[in-house]
Amino acid sequence: LLVQATKAAADAKVDRIPKGLELQFNEFAKMVMEESQRMIIQDLDPKTVAATMQAKAEALQKQ
């Protein structure tokens, strides 16, 4: 399924890496995973976690 999704995105010329985060993508992916786990473990509001992720992503873009 993952290979099919990746191929479909490539065929449609969809960039899977967020713009501005190409160089920091590994750090970005790690942050998303950690924040998602924190949300589940601590039963946090998804809107709050999304806002935190957005702020951290913006900070990564400025690096």
C-alpha cells in the first residue's frame, strides 16, 4: 500500500515533503511522530497538538 501511494504521488507530481522543510525533513518527521505519541499517551486535544506541531515546523523552516 505504501509503495502504491508513493508511486501514485510521484505520477501525479505531488511533493511528499513539505515545502521549506526539504533539508530538515528527518527532524520534521521525528517531531511529528513524537508529538503524535505525546498526544495519544497524554490524551491531549488534537487542536493543541496541531498548533504545537505548526509552531515547531515554522521554527524548523527558519533554521
